[in-house]
Amino acid sequence: MGNFNDSIAQSQTKRMRDYGIEYGIFKTGKFNAITDVPGVSVGQVTLNKGNDMRTGVTAIIPHQGNVFKSKVPAAFFVGNGFGKLAGTTQIQELGNIETPIVLTNTLNVSTGIEALITYTLQQPGNENVRSVNAVVGETNDGELNNIRARYVKTSDVLEAIHNAKGGPVEEGCVGAGTGTVCFSWKGGIGTSSRVLPKNLGGYTVGVLVQTNYGGVLEICGVQVGQKLGSYSFRKSIEQEAKTEEVKKGDGSCMIVVITDAPCDSRNLQRIARRAIMGLSRTGGNASNGSGDYVLALSVYPDNLVKEGEKMHTMKVLDNDEMSPIFQATIEATAEALWNSLFAAKTTKGFNNYEVPALPVEQVVKMIKTEKGIK
């Protein structure tokens, strides 16, 4: 099921930087991916079969130990809450997560929960576990995917978790991004990273996104959506309104930020807020029907919350040291979102609905012309 069939009319595998377009002041990590953060791995299962199966799973493993026994400081932020992010109340209460993070489609959130419970209970050392706070996010891929069929099974989620690896991360129409739509073009999975200079701590910030949202697309400050004549509410503005056009622009975006900087849940929530600023730089408008969520984690080894310890002494960066991490988060989030579009493929799916890929060559020319890039 992992291979695209003839419903895919176009293939794009390059990322934004492959076209000579760079963004931000900080350097990327080796892979320009969330996996540049030490110990982080990503696994994906793509379900693409027949005429109506366009969905999947993306799993993010924060470290290579037993996550339940070595919990990860975490926080979340809601840009707009029209969505289903399971596990948030315990994150808010305790300030950590105890499972990998699973991304999938809206109607398979419960499947993700079931799989994470199974995974956690089966791990060696967890024989006495009786409560699991599974963290599962989603976007609605119901335009291209027959979402009511609930194709994702627990075995798919477990496969994504068990197959997770470091290194390069596949982007575009894969995993949880197989059936998503972004700015009326094909969205998907995207990732990026930033590494701070040594004199700013040398920390790494990695971001992975699942894009399924609307607005008016901007790339590196260029009004791409307007120039291409494809953006939310266009026909209403042109006084050619149709019912479906008035609602256009709804959707969702899941953003996962992981850093190796020593941060507690309070400053992780501040980081999560900055990721939404990255979303805004792409022209996202957090519309009424959009679920825009950010999860932020710190995998600084000495701050993992180890089971059985009665006292925890955390190293936490001073507030004055956070600004470079905020900047890195904004940059990596924006670039991850753009990468999801650059890497996506034109896709036909449920009810023969087709979503075109971003016209990358045209967009690159547009950006280089406006920015004076040769």
C-alpha cells in the first residue's frame, strides 16, 4: 500500500532549498529535519490503494529509551481548537508526555490511542502499567480519502512506530499527509531544523508538520497565493460567491517541535506559541474550522522524568536565553510547512477528486524574480 499508483499524476521530490531558496538566519541541521535532534526518530505508513484510500500514519519517537519510564517534558498550544488532539489535559497537568506522538486522520484518532496503549503495555519493564496517556493528533483528509471507511488499523500505527528511524524524513504525500490539502494545493508531511551557533548554546530545534489548512499562501514574503489566483475567499471577493467557496479555507495543521535545549514545560509552551508565528508566515489564517495545534518537547537527557525518582532536579535555560530558540522555531516551522508543499504530488482520490501539486517551477521563478535571487 505504500506505493503511489496511477492516481498520482505528477511527482515532486525536491525541497525548497533544492531550488536555491533559503529562509532564515540560522543554519539547518545535517538533514534539515526533526531527526537532527539527537535520539529523535520518525516512522511512516502510507495507505494509498484503489480509488479512495489516501491516508496513513506518522509516528514521532522522542528518544530511544522507554518513553513511559523516561517521560519527556512537554507542552502544547492551541492556535484554533477545531480538532482532536488526544492526551492534552495530562500534558497540561503534569508537563510531560509518556508515549510517542502519532499523527493520522480525524476518524482514526481512537485507533492511534489503541495502538499506543498496546505499544506501551508490551514494552519490557511496563508489566505493571495500568494507565497510558496516548498522544494522538490529526487533520481531516476527507476530501481525497474515504475517511468514513477508517482505513487505518492498529497494526499500521504499530508498524510506523516500530519502523521509526533517524536520518532523512520522507515528505509530501506520505504517512499522515497522504490525503491532506493545503492552500488548495496538495499538502502533506514536512520537516525542517535549525542549529544555533555555539555562542547561543548550540542547541537544535526540529519541526515536523502535517499540513491541511488554508489562507493566502506566502513563501519567503512573496504573495504566491494571490499571484497564482488561488486563495481562500477569492470568488467571494470577486463577487462570484458560491456556497462552497464561502467555506473554503477551513482545515487543520499539526506541528511538532522538539529541541535538545534544557527547557521545562513553561518555556516549552512559549516555544509552542512561536510555532504558530511560523504558521502565520506561510499565510495560514487559523480559520474557524481549522484545528491548529503545536506540541513542543525537550529531550535534554538530564531532564527526562525518570520513573521512581522522588526528586527531580532540572536544568532550565534562563528566560533571557530563550529568544534564539524562539527564532529558530519560527524559521523551522515555516520551512517545514513550505517543504510539505514543495514535496507533494498531484493526487486524485475519493469521488475522483483531484488536488494539484503546487506549481513549483512557476513559484520558484516568481520568488527568485521578486527576491533578486539568481
